[in-house]
Amino acid sequence: MKRGILVLIAALLFIVPLTAQLPYIQKIRVPSAEPVFTRVIQEAKGYLWLGSEKGLFRYDGYSFKQYYPAGDSIDFQITALFEDLDGILWIGCKSGHIYRLENDIVSLFNPEEGTAAKPITDILKDYEGKLFWSTAGEGIYLQSQGKVFNINHQDGLNDDYVYDLECDHDGLIWAGTDAGIASCRFENGRKQIENIGLVTRFPDIIVRKIKEDTSGNLWLGFQDGGAGYLTFDRSDFIEPAHEHDWIYGPVEDIEPSGQVSWIATSAGELLEVNQDMDSGGIKTLINKDEKFGKIHDLLEDREGNIWILAASGLYRSTGNRLQFVHSAHEVPLKNIHSLRNNAVDPDRLWISNDEGLWLLNLSDGSLKKYLDQFNNHDLKIMSLYQ
């Protein structure tokens, strides 16, 4: 029954061309320690892992559980999270240390060569299982066959300040830096770096975010140039909203979701950009009176919800599945008591609320009221059956 109701609500709130369509966004109550979450991933079991300046938290949809490393945890300020195929959670810290969470125990990752003396900005593994981590000032490190190697400007990397890493469909590791992007491989003990940081087609040289979508396009988020993507074969760069001046601040994260991408910025803007240039334009996803503060990270979970980690708190949105609608043809749709699809015409939906009984046409958004004589405000239609 609940699933059927959800389908009906989705039809009402998303398919119909109604007014004031914005995604529903809910603020989540956080632990009493009031951490500012800056990194999030969803593990294979479905839990959310959240990193903050106050450590690591697991969220099961109802409550939070905090995790600590053994011994001194002063430097446990988390700046990167990654879960590998073995279910090990890798945790990068502002101090340059890296921890591992395995079997509910947090332990220091301590290779002989060390990890870094600068903040860890991202962690991932390539298809062969080699561990990579990027830093804010020392380039990229990788571990292969038990040894740690460094990739920096002396090897051809654009810049040693690396914001983000992404492993694409070809197994290439892409790095966003203060001087553009580079692709990296490590094969047979050799570092292979291709620097494409000075390509004039990019709107900005500082690349803060890299994210591959399900079509294989490689999205880039810039310091001052907004966002765009390299096509699947990397032969072209597309700016879906190129006709708009970017006034929204540095891009903090990009979350591709179907044919659109959500973009979060340092200025607290939450935006939607369509991949199709003909559909172009930038859509603001929050009301003007809502203030997120700096948005640090985004995550689309397996149910299609999009999680927003902001300075003002942790938020969950229904994303593109559902959109909150205030009215249809200037008629308020509030205090709804019941919904019922029309048994004769599935494109029509019966709605009852405090104002009476309505029939909504899902194909064109038209709305017709019934039982005008039903003016007793003490009586409400609480259920419908046809």
C-alpha cells in the first residue's frame, strides 16, 4: 500500500507541469557534538559514512554512531573517504595521515614511506587495486606491490595542489589541480602522466572537482568557470550552460543524476544543469530565503535521495524523483487527505483536501473542482474509492 501511494505522489509532484517545482529538502538532526560534515559515502551495506572535523560517523537512517582511532585522535579531522571492494573504509585526514576502518576498528595506515605531510584531499583504488591518494601540496601518492610512489610536477603533473581524483571507465586516474587536469597511470613500475591543463577550451584553469557520470562523460567543476564535461571519448568539452555568466562561486561538488547534474558551491548555491545544451540554463534548487552556507559534498544514494553536506547542517533531498509543488494553476495543493487514481482514465487523479474534492489531469496539469456545495468546513473527505 505504501509503495502505491508513493507512485501516486510521484505522478502528482513530478510528471505534471505544475508551478513552483523545487525538490523537497529535509534537514537531518545531527549528534549533540554538532559536527560539520564535509565528506560522505554510502557503503555496500547501505549505511552512510560521514567525515567531519570531529571525526567519523555512521548513519543508519535513524541514528548516528561515532568512531575513533585507537590512542590519540587529535588529528582525526577527516578530509577524504573511500570504501574499496573488500569493504575496507579508507579515511584521509587534514594531518596527512590515513586510517582504515575494518571490522569496526579504526587503525592507522602506516606504510614504511609514510603517507603525506599535507592534507589528504581524496582516496581511491584503480581497477587493478592500486591505492591512490591526493594531497593539498604534495601531488599524488600511490601504493603498488607494497611500495609507495609519489607523482608530482617533476613527473609532469600540472601542479602539486590536487583537489580531486576520479577513476574513469578506461581505468585512467584523473586529477584536478590548480593548473588544470591530468590523466595518470602506473604500469610496470612506470608513471605515465598526460597533462592537459592548458587546453584553451576550458573556462578556467583551476579544476576543483572531477566526476564521471553513467554515460562516461567526465564532469569538471572549476574555481571561477562553473562546470562542464569532457565527452566519453574525451575529444570534446561541453558547457551545457555556456551562455550564462557564472556568478555562483567555486564548485565544491558535482552529482550527476540522470540527464541532469546537481552542482554545489562554496557560496552555498545548489544548482541543476541539464546535459542537453538545447535544454540549457541553470536552475536554482533552493528558495532565496534558505541559507545553506558553504556546501562541502553531495551524494546520490541507492534510493535516489541526494544528501547535502553544508555548513548549516546535513540535508536529504528527494532529488529528481519527487518535487515539492505548492499549487496547480494557482490553486493551493495543501492539507491533502487522500489520493485516488481514476479507474477509467489513469491520466486523472482524484484529490481531497480542506477545500474539497478535485480532479487533476496529469497530462496537462488542469484542475477541476467537484462538490462545490460541500461547504461545511467541519467535514473533511478522508478517503476515496471508485
